[in-house]
Amino acid sequence: MQKGRGGFDANQSVDGERIQKVLARGGVGSRREIERWIDEGRLKINGKPVGLGDRLKAGDHLLINDRVVHWEKFVEQPTRVLLYHKPVGEVVTRRDPEGRPVVFTQLPKLAISRWIAVGRLDINTSGLLLVTNNGELANRLMHPSTQVEREYAVRILGEVSEATLAKLKQGVELEDGKAKFDDIIFFGGEGANKWYNVIVAEGRNRLVRRLWESQELIVSRLMRVRYGPVVLPERLKARTFYELTDKELELLFEFAGMAGEKPVHITKPEVKAHKSGKR
């Protein structure tokens, strides 16, 4: 059997799979959240309250808050991870009430499940956006406890003093608490515009912009170039994507602390419906 693509092992269909594992993979919630829901009595299988050790088997009828959950689709998919090069002007949402372009329309359609964005980029930020159909993997990569590094290329309008750089690395108080850059690297520039690469280890909303703005500096361009071990490929054009190979997926699972899960691929690969950044 092929490993590294996070699907459902057909051999598990007899004994079933733990509920929290199945639902986390489908992006319903993290395993801890689902375990809390179980403790609160919000889940039922075939009309009976669920216990922490219960498993889902073929034909089981699952309810969460008395609403039917079609959980079968969460166990019939290989894990897929795309590196999407988001341009400025697109929003990371499924539907935008203002009619702005959304990133999910640029991705291949899935026969089952849905794409889950690993973190967000605001409309004015471009660069690397990871998307996956594995909710557990997405939760691991986004959870604050993992402190996954995010690296950004940022263009600053105006002069930046050494004292300001030191302050940004030591930490400044923002409206939602203290924050800092773990590293700041000067990349050059001419005239009033200067380029820096900065690293943060949390995903608070607009954190990079707010840190610079706290020092009365203007961010004129912002691009994410790395998320954890995943780097935006130099040749990947805006509005295109690259799909991780099996070996790359294995390394990402290992980074996320999921190497022991031995994910299995049992379904046919899906044909891409949009342009691919694969080379």
C-alpha cells in the first residue's frame, strides 16, 4: 500500500476508526474540541450518546447537536496539500458578500470533502497559502502551541532605524497583547523603499502589518514566502498551485507530529481542473 497520502485504510472498516480522528480529518474540529463535545454529550451514534473510545463503522448514523453528519466522506480520501500563490485582491473565504475573487475558485474541485486553508492571508497580502483536505493536519499546523514559523517579505516605505528593529525583535504591545518578530533580515532596496524578511511564530490577524505600523512605518507590499518547512517555489506564478508529492507529504506529516499515523492512499488520484504550478 502507498503511504504518505493520509486516506482511510480499508482494513479499518471492520473495527472502525475513532470518532475524533475521523471528524478532525474532515475539518469538523480539532481532536481536543471533538473530545470536549463528546464529554458534553453533543454526539450520538445510532441514537446513543458517544463515549471517548467509540469508533465509527460502516453504516453508523452520526449526529452532532442533533444534526446529521455524513462522516463517510472523511474516510474515503487521500491527503492532498497544495501550495497556492495567492495574489493581492483575492480573499481567503468560500463566498464573499462583496463579490470579490476568492481563492477557492482557483483550486481543483474535490469529489468529496473540501479544501481547508492553513491560516489566512488578508486581501492585500500575497504569497504562499497552504490548503489541504485533511482537517487534522491543518489544525496541527495552525494550533498556537506548535508555534510554526511564518516568513514574510515586506517592503517598508521610509527609513528604519536600528533602534526600531531592536524594539520590534524585543516585543511591542499591541491591542491584543505583546508581539514581536523572531528575526528581521535586511534585503536591500533603493530610495524610500526598503525590503526585509521577517519571521513570526503565531498567526494573529494582520500581525506583521500591525507590528510595523506600531512604529509609524508604512507597509507598501507584503508577501508570505514560507510556512513552517514549506517554501513558496520561485517559479510558481500568481493564481497557480503546486501539489506536494508523496515524499514531501511524508516530511510534512513528520513535521506536524503525525508521522506515526501511517496514512494510506486507496482512492484514484483526482484530475486537476485548474492550472498547476507543478514542474
